[in-house]
Amino acid sequence: MTRNLPVSLGLFSNGIIFVWSSPFSLVITQDKVNYDISEEEASYFIVIQPVGMITCSLFYFKIADFLGRKKALFFLTVPYLISWLITIFAKSKFEFYAARFIAGIGDTAAFCSIPSYVGEILSPSIRGFWGNFPLFMHYCGHLFINVAGSYLSVQTTAYICIAILVVFALLLTALPESPYQLIKDGKFDAAKKSIRWLRRKPNIEQDFQSMKADVDRQLSERGKWKDLFLIDSNRKALKAGCFLRISQQLCGITVFATYSQTIFQKAGGNLSPQISSIIFSSLVCSLNLICCSSVDKWGRKLSYFYSLIASGTVLIAMAVFFFIDQFQFANLDKINWFPLAGMISFVFTYSFGLGVVPTLMLSELFSASIKFKGICILIIAWGVAVVVTTNLFHLLTANVGLYAPFLVFGVCCWMSTILTIRW
């Protein structure tokens, strides 16, 4: 826990800034005194951030390889800090766009460096649960920003988030460098000291020799860009990683997280959109932590397979509800609780497979020689999927109806189950 929490604060900050638009898009578009931004213009808050992430991913692997695992973690604090400072003083849409783009640069560091570092400092026996703890903290960031956005101003929230970044940077100084990175750099004594601190035991020679053998084997392989596609094992890892990341986004999770208040506002119901989004985020946090252990129990593939089937079923059921409600084929007033219940059900089905497997396998798929290159490509694929799904949601909701994106995401889940069988 003490080894994982400081690093996990990085993804907590990432979760906050990633879902910032969920509460504050509504706040900004409704505040015509301080801002003059339309809903259409605010919809780009969500799209621009992954564009920044994709852009940075093209060269971030060089930064990560040069700095090493631990120093690369410090990198994410810089763009996040700049983004929050711009947000504090922003008044126009272009200033907010700049803040979101710069935040996307920090996302690259968060999604690339944190899973790699955590995967290397944890022993394989506990990697399933504790390896997903940073992801749990990411979802805690979702919860935090939905609560803060319901009660605090844009500026006050940004100041709090800057303070969290400072705490993250201070705690990070107490952590050792990854032993894999130290072995790779030829610093064997420092690597042993790092292993001793991480494993909390005096006799670590066996662990050291095992890690050294892994690093020697992986570094003996070539690490050029073309090797991702020419070497069979790397090519299979890249295909599996792209499938996991893209299929995860095609279930609509980022859309639901970033548009949660908008969805609940359009769906109606007895609870306010703010309260509904807080309930949604709370369940994402708690169920993700609970379901982490199921991955070790059932295995990666089986967890992902059943999660896809169940999530697709829930999403299509919600699409049917919204379709009937939109065209008034029946009076649904007595079950106006169904959208919230459906989203809660989706959170459960998503959490035990779709929510944990892609992030967990991010640190396991590639060898050390091409790890950052492979992860950067996966981040680009993930970022493109985020841009596509968020734009698709906005277009379908505006031109067809709320049922349409739920239907598309549900069908995508079912189609992904076919590919999972072949994976």
C-alpha cells in the first residue's frame, strides 16, 4: 500500500482532469456572466484533451527512455500544473481549449509511465489486485471532480487540484527507481537496494537474479520501431493491446464518465444530474476495487469475455428504454429510475473485466526493449477511440436521440466478444 499510494496519486490527478468536463461543461455553459460559451463549443473540451495525448505520444517514448521510470513520473506534474493555471484565469473557449490540450500531454505521461512503473515494482503474486490500485485512484478522481463540480467554482477546484499535484510530487521523491530500470542502466547495487525496499525483506538475491535475467533477455532483443511489427511476439502483443484498448472505449465508458451529468439531465428521473453522477462515480470506484481480485481468480480472458457480454446486454436494454421514451410508445413514468439503475448495472458489468484487464496488461504485454514504444502506440489507439466515441455520442444524441449511442455501444460490446474468443 505504501509503495503504491504515492504513484497512484498521479492517476488520481489524471482522473480529476480527465473528467473535469463532466460537471464544469454545464457550469460554464450556464454561466453567461463570466463565460460566453455554447454547448457546442463546450463539447470540444472532451475531444481536445485526447488530441493532446495523441500528439505527445508520438515522441514521449524518447523522453521516458531518457529519463527513466521514476523521473518520467515527475513529467506529468508540469503539463497538469500549467493546465490548471490556465483554467483558473480562462474566460474564452480558446483558453479552455489550450488548457485541455496541455492536460492531454500530461495524460500521456500518466497512462504510459505509471502502469510501467507499478508493473515493475510489484511482485507477480500481487500484481492483479495492487496493479489495478492506480486505476481505482483514477476513478476516485472521477468521483472527486463530480463532487467538487457540484459545490465549488472552477477556480477553487483548480487550486485544490494544484495542491494535490504538489503532494504527489513530494511523495514521489520518497520512492526508489524501478529495479528493472536500474538493472538496465547497470546500477546493480542501487537495484538491490530498491528491491530490498520494495519487497521489505533482507534476502533479495533470488529476486535480483530473476529480474536481471529478464532484463538481459529482453535487452538482447532488438528494440526498433519496425520490431513491433516484424517480430511475431511483439506483433501479437500489439494486436492484443490495441484490441483491449479500443474495445474498452467502444463500450462507451469515457463517454459515460465525461458526459454523466448531461446523460442524467437528458434522461430525467427523480434525482438531480449532480447526485446521479456522484452515485455513478462512487460505484465505479468501489466496484473497480472489489472486482480487481476477480481477474486473478477467473483469468484475464474469461473476465473480459463475460464483461463484454453483460455490458452489451445492459447497454442495449437502456437503448430500448430511451427509444420507447423518445417516441412515447409507452408511459415510463413509473420506471423513471431505470436510467440510473441501468448505469449502475453497467458499472458492475464493466468493472470485473473491461475496467481492469486493459490497464493491468499494459505493463505485461511488451518486453523492456520496446515497452515504451508499444505503450505509446496503444495510447494513440486509445486516444483515437476516445475522440471517435465522444464525437459519435454528441452527433447521435443531437441528430438521432439518446438511445442511438447506447445501441451502438451495446452492439460493439457483443461484436468484441467474437474477437475475444480468437484473442
